[in-house]
Amino acid sequence: MMRSLYSAVSGLQNHQTRMDVIGNNVSNVNTTGFKKGRVTFQDILSQTLTGAAKPTDERGGLNPKQVGLGMTIASIDTLMNQGSLQVTGKNTDLAIAGEGFFVMKLGERTFYTRNGNFLIDKEGTLVNANGLKVQGWNAITLENGERIINTSAPVEDLKIPLMEKLEARETSVVRVKSNLNFDTPILGPNPTQEEILKNTHSTRIDIFDRYGNKHGLVLNFRREDLNRWRMTATIDGVATDTIRLNVGGAKVDTNNELILNFNTNGTIGSIAEAAGANPQTMAEGILTANVVYTLPDGETRSFNLNLGTSGEVKDSVTQFSAPTSTRAYFQDGYEMGYLESFKIDDSGTITGNYSNGEIRTLGQVAIAAFVNPMGLIKEGETLFSESNNSGLPNIGAAGTQGRGKVNAGTLEMSNVDLSETFTDMIVTERGFQANSRVVTTSDDMLREILNLKR
């Protein structure tokens, strides 16, 4: 009799716990990044009235006689399955499609979350709604001006400094590629001005001095022989007689012409100075001329002009029987600008757009993966922390080593399914009611026993 009472009481208590978890799921049905809980039950130790008996020659075996003593909670699991993604259009709203968590810092404490409702504070730091700082890697600038992200380095606070000033950068290299038409007429030794204008091919690109002033660089190509072209350069705002095209480094010569020699297979073979005291030739590797010019204030500046690789077609000037398309396609200078906007791609890389047209990598959001994410400890505010059974965080870039991809402009909603939750609620309610009936029935039986003495 007493066993049934205590068994029913354990059922009441544990079904109440299950209802507590279900109630929490329902209350967080619209909580961004929330992961629902689930309660599983198991029976507890049974009282053995008689043990099992093995078969003998005279009779068969007997099974044990046991009376169960109730039930208990086996686990309260946090289910980490993917929630649906809701488009918000806000570029600092991030969602992870797949495995992983955003890494957050509060002082020296580290937390993990699926809630990507982020914003930028006044210092340009990417934070969540409670001020925890989003972790990742800020881009670093190499000596050659290249921007890289070292995802092997320790994570740090991510910065997106809107309206940050980007200083002007002087052009240090200009690259030219594409084709000079093999069918272009070869001009005689004394061409007329009309012939020169008609058969000269030009390409233009803007370059920048150290102050960020823009100058138009024009390269003119004129065919002189079967596999030889002559190139000259002009720069807007710069006196032509101060421009020098040199091979093998800057010189005192006033040469402003280069000879481009092509191989019989249409690839560029060499470049040479057309004049000067000691004309130099370059016939191997990357064919680069040094362009020296003098600004109106008397300051002399220079940059490298890259015409391609000797014997190569890709990214080089060529001479094939096809329309001329030679153009300067790259230069690394720019005027001063301000960071106006940014975007985040599916790898978590943050790219900034500046008012001067520059596009620069700013940083990358870090994603942490765990061997057992269900082992994380809930800390409130949709945050999790590492536990003894979750495993160590494996922090890296999104989309690598099983980590999910980042979707900007979206948020991950709660993974609570209301139809399933209400079904669980009904089943739990019926379980509670059934256990309460066991209590009342056992009480009635005890009352009958007490009435036997009357």
C-alpha cells in the first residue's frame, strides 16, 4: 500500500518537472536562438519479493517477482536542432546555418550563443543586446598593403569602425594586360602625325600621388616592326619631359619610351629602354618598368609598371591577330575615404566599403563547435558556457571543419514546435492525473483498512 503511494508521489513530482520544462519551452517560443528542453523518465530500483529460480529435473524455472518503487528523471536534454531562419534585413543580424555558436566575451568570461542579434556600439565594437562583445579576428595590414585575417591567432573583440578615416595611398604598381592586334599596320621610319594618331592604341587609368591627388596615366602603343611596339606615357598635370620609363631601376636618363618585343607565339618576350646613355633590357620573369615623374611642386615620385611575365599569356600583354584590348586593369593607390557601409558573407568575413571606392577586409566572425553541444550549461540570456561534458570549444572560421555558415540579415528563431509541445503538455497532464488517482485510490484502501476495527 505504502509502495503505491510513494510510487505515485514520484510520478507526480517528476511529471511536474516535465511540465516546468514544457512551460519554459512555450514561454520562449519566440526567443531568438532558444533551444528547447526535453525530459525523459526512467524507473527506479524495484523491490524483489522472490528471486529467479533456474529449471530443475522436476520443474521449470521461475521468474523473479519484483515490485517497482516509482520513477525518476533520466535526463533533461537541451535539443540543439536547427531553428528556422527569419529574414530581418539588418546587416548585423547573424544566424548560423548548421553547427556552431557565436563566441561572446564579458570581461574574462567566455560564453557561446546562437542568438545573433548584434549591434555596433559607439566605439565600433560588435556587441549583443546585453553588451557582450562578439569575438573574431580583425584584419591586419602587411607591409605590401595586403589585408589578411589570421584565423590561427587568438580571438579578439571585433571592430567595425563606421566613418573611420582611410588615409590616402600612393600608387606603387600599375598592371597592364590583354592584347595588341597583330594586324595593326607597321609604320614607316618617318610616319605622319595622322598615321601615328590613327594607328596608336591608348589605355588610361587613374593613379594617385602621396597626397591622394588623382592623375590620369595614359599609355600609348605604336607598332614599329613585325614583333616590336613602342610605348610612351603621359600623366595628367605632369610635364611630359619629367616622365622617365626605366628598366632595372630608376636612372637619371630622360627616356620616356619603352620597346616591347614579342615572341613568334604572340607572348611578350622582353622590354627595353628606347633611349638613354645605357639602355637596359629585361627578358626574364615579370617584365617591370620603373616610371619616375615630377609633381608640379618639384617632388619626384615613382611607381612600377607591370607588363606581364615573359613567355606567359595570362595577365600579360600579348600580340595576337585579334582586336586590341590592352588596358591597365589594376593600380593600388587611392584617395582618402571614410568607411560608409559593410557586409558580412557566409564565411563571417566582414568587408567594408569606403567613400573613395575602396573595398577592404575588416575582420571575420569566429564560430565555436563542440563535440557534445548538449552538454553545455545554460546561463540565461540565450547564453551557454562550457561544462565538463561538453568538450573544449573548437574555434575557427564558419564553413570549415563541420562548422555552419553565417547568414547575414537573418536571425535563428526558437526551435520550439508548438504542436508537438502542446501534445507533450496533454500527455504530461494525463500522466499527472493518473498518478494523482493512484494516490487517492491508495488513500481509499488505507481508509478501508482503518475501518476494519469498527
